[in-house]
Amino acid sequence: MFTDALIIMRKEFLNLFKSKRTMLMTFGLPLILFPVLFSGMAAVEKKQNEEKAGSIYYVEFQRFGDDRFSDILATKISYIESDQGVSDQSLVIRNRGGEVEILYDSSSSRMTYAADKAEEALREYNDLLGDSILEQAGLKREDLQIFRIRKTDTAPEEKKGGALFAVFIPYILILFLLIGAMSLVLDVTAGEKERGTIAVLLVNQISRTSIALGKTFYVIICSILNSFSSVIGMGLGMIILLRGSGAVDNFSLALFSPLKILQLLLVLVSVSSVVSSLMVYLGSLARNLKEGGSYVMPVYMLGLFAVVITMNMEAAAGPVYYMIPLVNGVFVMKSLLTEGFPPLEFLLCLGSNLLITALFVFRTSRLYNSERVLKTV
């Protein structure tokens, strides 16, 4: 049975390899698109910041006559004193005695930048006034500091960045797994009905279970490859985007040991098995591509909803959560990236996903055992 299933899978891959354009769009495009996209975003952000820093702003001072503050503000932005009030070109700094108010138009990104710089200047001016008062009393700011605070990160090198990866990796992996499965499954199910090739496949001396397994294996492998290429492409793009800010230095790839990658891959394969087997079954029920799309789209939407609501959640404690498809994959991957290997939850995830996969493969093989599959009602 598995030999025949591999033959069916090989047939689907041969059809895929015939179209170089499809292969490029499915597997190669994410590797190219995301770095280019994030590079463009980084370039645009850098240019906008340079324009904001080089702009001249109009500032109105109300009941604010200390030249020391004006000098500090001049180190932050280039400005011209005016009485224009608040607009998309000017802001107001108003002294209310014990409170200083900055009035600005937040709909303008330039004025938001100017207001932030004015706030920085006010904090420095406040420190300057405080130092003057302390100096008159013969004190220094250090004399008021009872103790110093120092934060020391004791996390092992292999766990640094795990919290961020726990949000990013499961979400992107499963999101593009859904996209990859949805884009391929219709061609090997409803698409074969439209082309009339399903009848040729059914008259061969191959068990119908092998047909269902072969198509499911094909979609699993392709969706995982699409998911990995998307994650790699997006990861490269994020490194490019964050390199200028220095935030990339806080990440450590030591987290991804060979064993950790293998564990993540097993979880992803089990999740992909559920998604692919369900979509193959729904695609086999459809009479044409249009109908197949309407059947498969709700699966994508439900999967997207499950991934989004669990994106910022901690790994669940109850075992029931690890038997829910997609949700269990997200939680186990979060645990692997932050807490280490959870043996019970890992086995529950794999076991429940493989059981559900077997159920849908069985339903699909039953469907192919009937000639009604040629025009499913």
C-alpha cells in the first residue's frame, strides 16, 4: 500500500516539476520576496528618519523664557520660534507652573517626531534645574542615590530570544503551511476532475487508500517546504530590518540545536498531516476548482483564527489543549522554544494529530472507492 502511495506522490511531484514557474512561485518566491520587502521597508524608514531629523520646525513658547531650555531643544531639532499655534508644521510648549504641556498634531508623523524630541529636551532641562538646586545645597545627584540597580540575564545562551521566537516561529510556520496546502491541494483533487485525469487514475490497479495517502503525502511535503522557505525568507528580512537598530544582537540562534529542529519538524509534520488530509478530503468532495475553493477556505480561516488567538498566549497547562488540531502544534512549539521538551504534551500532540489524519485518509479512501468520486454530489 505504501509503495503505491509513494508512486502516486511521485506522479504529483513530476507534474509539479514540469512547471518551473509554479515551483519558483511556491518555494523560491518567499526566499526572495521577504528579504526584498524588508530591505525596502528599512530603506524607506531610514530615509523618513533622515528627513525628520533634517527638517525645520516651528515652535511657539508660552510663558517659557529660559534660554537654557532653548539651547537644549536646539540640540534635538532645528526650529524657528513662531506664534502659529498647533498645526501640521508647528507645536506649542506651554509652561503651566508645575507642569509643562506639549501641544502637537499627532496626525503628522513629523510633528510626532518633534514632540518626542521636545519631551527629551524637557527631561534634560528638568535634570538641569534639579542639579542647580542640589548644587546650592552642596549636594550632587549621586548623593541621593541610595542603591544602584543592575539587571543580569541568567538565561542560557540556547534560550535567549526564545520568547520572541515562540511568538514568531509557530505563527509563521503554521500560517504558511495553511497557505501552501490550500494552493496545492485543489490541483490534485478538484483539478483532476476538471481535467478528466481522475478517471485514468482510478482504473489503475492501485488501492484507493494508496491514492488518498499519496496525495496527502504530496501536500504535506509541499506545504512544509513552502512553510520553511517562508520562515527563512522572513527571518532574513527581519535581520535586515533590525540590523540598523542593533536589536538583532539580542537574538541567539543557539536555541536551534539539531535536536530542537527535529522536534519542531515532527510537530510541524503532524500538524501538516491534519491540515493536508482534511483539505484532500474536502477537495475530493468538490466537483470543480471553484467549488473546492469554497470548501477549503473555511479550513484556512479557522486555522488562521486558531493561530492568531494563541499567538500571544503562554503554553496551556491542560492536556485537552494538546489534542486540538493546530492549537496543540502552537502550544508545543511554544514550549519547545521557551521551556524545553514537554514529553506528555509532545506525545499527545503527535498522537491526536496522527489519529485525526488517519480518519480523514480513511474517509478519502472510502470516497475514492466509489465511482461517484468522478462527479461528487
